[in-house]
Amino acid sequence: MTHGTENTQQARPGLILGLIALVVLALAVAFFLKPSSDGSERAAGGGSASNASDSADSSATQQYGASGMRLIQKTGAGNKRVANSEESLDETPQEEVELDSAFQESLKNPVAVKRDEGLTSLADQFAQSDPDLAVAMIKEGWEDGARNKGPVLHFTRDFATAYAKVDPEAAAGLLDKMPAEVQFQYGASVGAEWANSDPSSATQWAMDMEDVQLRNGMITSISGSVERAANPAHIDAWANTMIQSPIAMEFAGQVARTWSMSNVGATMQWLDSFEDSTRRAIAYQEMATSMAGRDYLDAAHWISQFPEQMGIRDQAVDSVSYTWSKTDYAAAKGWAESMGRTLLNSDMSSGSSVTSGP
């Protein structure tokens, strides 16, 4: 017994030392293996993120359809929205997805009248809620092929008008973002609508364009809108903006025709400042024709004050008296004669002379 006890006591220190060594070894292994473990976790995390992304794509497609996923990618927000599937679905604007889908469905409508009605309605919605998306729709629709060009152009014009009612300056700012093929129609629609509220700003915007063809088209559209509205204050504002520009001479006929609706005296004073007598004569003729279409007596009053150079007054008398004779031959004949002209025959073609000198 004594011998066994002694052996046991001698073995205890060795056992304790062995246990200590094992603990130290285990701690060392755990320490040195820790980076590998973290890397595995990171790798596992990456796999999890990838799976989440795939899941988000699938979930978004199921919830919003192919149109919705195409919209997410088109607006450049796909990566942010798909990174977290739950957050992605919450942040995706449902209204944008619905507008996108509605636009595509309207384009496919085989009944032209219904298709155009749908696009007109959508143009108002896009203008109110998402103009940038409308630009994307126009670009995409235009690039899809010839069959869509007519409907897309219809939508473009209606959207331009609708957005110009909401914010004309912002609408004008989208011109450069439009496909080149629709810029003329888009700009003309914006300008015409903008002129209804602020003809001076609309006109200045048009005159500042570098593209001559676009500039001329916009000015023509704006002047036509101002003329149709026949608001004297707007006509004066438009005309006074026009005549401050060096290019106003190129539109002398339009200015003379439209400005005379509100201020004949100012129009004549401007025309009389022209050094180009030919251009002045043509502008006076347009002015006389425009005035005759509105009020013969008023036209007769002012034409009596037209300059005589280059036959300006005589041509105006001939033009007005001929038109006037269609409704009151006797009055037209008497006025023409008082102006030194003779009304020959009101039934002659418009290409024939209807009056002559004494």
C-alpha cells in the first residue's frame, strides 16, 4: 500500500504538467486558426449576400413584373434597391412601375384612337409625377422601331404641353435630353404653352437657341400661340422682347402681323426704322392682310397712314379692298376710290389685280 501510494503521488505532478501543456496547446491552436475562421465567415457572408441579391431579383420580378425590373435598371437604382430585398421592395416607387407598364400597354393598343387617348392621359400623369421617367419612355419608345414613332411623337407633344403648364422652365430644360428627332416638336409645344403665361421668357428662350432651325421653329410656334390668344398685354410683351434682338428683322412679317393686333402705331414706327426697304414693304403687306381679316374699318383707317414708298400704301389698299368687297362691295369700292384706287372686280382670282390707279 505504501509503495502504491508513493507511485501515485509521484505521478500527480506529471499528470498536472501534461494537462497544462494540453491547455496551452489548445489555446495556441485556437489563436493561430482564428484568421482562417474569420475568412470563412466572410466568405460565408459573401455567399449569403449573393443569395440575398438573387432572392431580391426574384422577389422584385414576382412583385413588379418584368416591366418593374426593367424600370429599376433603367433609372440606375437597381444595385441599391436589390442589395437588401426587403428594403428594395419598400423603396421601389410603385407609381413609377405602374406608369411604365401603362405606357407600354398604351403603345400596344391596336385601336389608334384609344391608344392616343391613353397616351394623352398618361402625358398629364408623367408631367405631374415623373418628368424624367417620361424622357426615358420617349427615348425607349423611339428606339423600339418605326411602328412606335407616330404614337411616341403624339405622347411627346402632349407631355411637352402638360409639363409646360406645370413648370415651363423645367420643361424647356428637358429639350436637350430628348431624341434629336423629336426636339422640334417637343420644343414647339413647350414654347406655345409657355407663351400663354410668360411670352417674354418663352421668346427669349427660343431666341437664345444655337440651332437656327430649332430657333426659327420655336419663335414661329410662340408667335402663333400669342396671336391666337390675342391678349394685348402678352402681344406687347412678346413684340418688345422680339424687337430687342438682332434676329428680329428675320421675323418682321410675323411681328408686323401680330403686334398690330394691340399697337398699330408702335408697329409702324418699328417698321419705318428699317433700312431694308424691301423687307419693310413685305412686312407692311402682311400687316395689312392681317388687319383686314379682323376689322375692315380699322384697317382702312390705318392703311391711309401707310408710307407711299415702293407702292406700300397702294398694295395694302388693293389687298384690303378686295377682301372687303366679298362682304360689302359698295363700301370697299368707295374706300378704294377715296384712296386713289379703283376696285375692278371682286370676283377675280386672288392672283389678279382687283384695283388700279386712276
